[in-house]
Amino acid sequence: MPTLKSINDLNRHTRPMQTELSAAIERVLHSGWFVLGPEVKAFEAEFAAYCGAPHCVSLANGTDALELALRALGIGPGKQVLTVANAGMYSSVAILATGAKPVYADILPDTLLMDVADLRRVLDQQPVDAVIVTHLYGLLGDIPEIVRLVRDRGIPLIEDCAQAHGAMLRGQKAGAFGDIGCFSFYPTKNLGALGDGGAIVTGRADLADKVRQLRQYGWSGKYHAEMAGGCNSRLDEIQAALLRVMLPKLDGWNARRREIAARYSAKISHPAVSAPAIHAEESVAHLYVIRSAKRDGLKQHLAEAGIPSDIHYPVPDYLQASCRHLFEAIDKPVTAQACAEVLTLPCFPEMSNAEVDMICDRVNSW
């Protein structure tokens, strides 16, 4: 049985593709074009088609995608953006970078996704200029109801799809529900480059044009910086070429991730451990996350058997040392409890059933 070195073994993931990946790199080297060239253009077209969105603009990373999406929607100082606080601070970092203020909705205790009832309550109580909904752990929640709520109020919706490449609900893919969808291609993602990368997809040409301008200094033409808030955020040609190799394999990888997650959920049977429900195509099982009120003890029990685990995520955004001074007392009880209980088990497409069973046996023996 292969040794589990991490919760996502990238060596085992990339090894079967080495010949194809090397050929893609060679293709770029021979082209002599390394930034915003034909590979980027081709990947943007292919990823837009995959997501069912008319437009894709590639970027340097997923956090830039969130920030530039906000800027394209006119979010800046004096604005408020609603999101959740249990998703690793990424949305909050992007909101703060624009000069806006994050406000938070609580989450559901079973899926750990945004609680639509609490979203409605916050929207009724205070002004909100945009909403970022995070498809956490690769799962689409009640996104149709969220879309309805915000559209009835004229509020733009950003989807954080960094963990949800290919997740689908009623024939529609993550990123195609809101005004703009944001993706990360960090190496551990379901569609991961061999370095940093990101993108937005959208059905709105105006937003695509603004993000395309913002990613290169706000230029209207070379060396003419017309749009405020511009930066240098470009996906390079090599990463685009590598992603083009991987994109046709994504659905197969996602299907295997779902199989692994379903096997975990069927076999974990400890009374002090809560396993997630078994999902269909609305989940791409980016992370397999269980819960226990005695998480640290379980984590140690797994480590003693050489089983890696991680915590996604341990600190609510509003309690992070870098920004907690910005908020008055915030009471999001489900968020707080989840951050104290969640534990991530290994989950990547190359895992064997025997490895999953071994981990389940170790959890159940705790």
C-alpha cells in the first residue's frame, strides 16, 4: 500500500501525466511567447466552454480573481460585502484589499455552507453592496435560492469556486450562477497548475473587459493606465499550457473524488465523529471534512498511525489577529463551533480503496 505523505499527494497525481506535461512545456519554450500568448487565449476559451460561461479571464491566482471581481463591480471604500467566515480568510482578504468591509452570514451545521435564512436576515438589517458565496469543500449549496435573494434586491453575486471546479447543479456548473465566478488553480485544487494561477468566468462582457483591463495595470492601451485599481496579475503561458493538459481529465478526477468521499461516509461509524452526507454531481469532493468535539485527540490518534490530516479552517475570519480590531462582537455560533471541530482527511483521485478503508478503520478504533 503506498504511503500517505499528505492529504493530497501531488507526486502521485502528476506522475501519470509527466510525458504530456513535459511536451506542453516544450511547446511553450519553442514558441518564445511566455506571457498572454496563444496558450492563455486557448485555455481561456476552453475553460469558459467547460464552465458554460461566455467569458473567461485568466489571472495570477485565485485571491486576485476575488479582488478584481470586486473592483470590476465597483466595490471599494465605504462598501460592504457579505460572505462567510469559515472559509480560510480568502474572501475577507480580497474584500479588505479593496477598502470595503466584510460582513458575515452564519453557516448551516450539516454542509457548513452559507445559511440562506441568516443571509436573508443580514440583508434585511443592513446595506450590502455585494455577496460572495463560497462553494466550500467543493459543494454547491442552495445557490438558486441565494441567486433569487440577491437579484430581488439588485445585489451582485460573486461565486468563490476555488474548491469547486466542475461541480454542477441542475445542469449548470459552478461559476455560471452569479454575476462572476472566481477560480484558483493552486496545485492542490481539483484543477491545479504546477504553480499559482486563477481566473474569472462571467456571462457579462462588461465585467470580463474590466477584469482584463485591471489584470494589466488598468491599461486602456500599452503604458496608458486608465482604470484605477489595476495590478499585475497574469497567468503565464507555461501554466496555461499545463492546465490545458489537465482540463480534459478533470471530470474523471472529480468522479473518483466523489467515490472516495462516499466510501468514507459509508464506512465511518464512530459515535463521536460526524461524517458528511453522500453527494452527487453537486459536489467535487475537493476536501473530505469530518467533525468531532474532540478533534485534537482524533488528529493525534491518526498521526500515531502515520495518517496525515489538516484543519480547514481553524479560525473564523472575524477573529483573525490581522483584522479582528475592525469588528464589533460578532455572534455566528455555527461558524465558531465548526471551526473548533472540523478535521480534513486525505482525499485525492489516486487514493486506493484500501487506503480509504485503512483510514476509516483507524477513525472507528479511536
